[in-house]
Amino acid sequence: MMNYIIEIFGIIASIFTIIAFFPQTVRVIQTKSTKDLSWWWIVLTTIGVFLWIFYGLLIISIGLILGNSIVFSWLIIIIRYKFVDKDPPSK
């Protein structure tokens, strides 16, 4: 019973992380701009999310795996915009 309660907390935490991250991803897609996002933030967040997925796999936590996989896929989109669609030079 206690494991289910712990897993529910993990799922709730993942939902909040997804909700918090969603607007940034939408903004990058809409504006096609990542100039306000630092490379340090992108790299550190990507590594952290990847490690959460790995940890979720180790402890078999669906909440950690699914929630962070969604955020990880959004980070890949942001990285794509950072690399491919470089922001034009400011005037």
C-alpha cells in the first residue's frame, strides 16, 4: 500500500514538472527563438532529466519514467531549435 502512495506522489510531481515545462516549449516553437535560454540551462536540465529517467528505470517508477520522458522529448525540440534555427543577429 505504501509503495502505491509513494508512486502517486511521483506521478503528481511529474505532472507539475510537465505543466511547468510546457509553456517554455510552446514559446520556443511559436517564436522559433531560443535566445533567452542559456546553453548551461539547456545542458544541465537535459542531463538532470536523463538521469531521472535512468533512476526511474532502476527503481521501476512509471511516474518518473513517463513524466521525465515527456520533458526530455521537449528538451530535444528546444535543442533542435538552438542548433538548427539559430536566432538572427540582433540589430
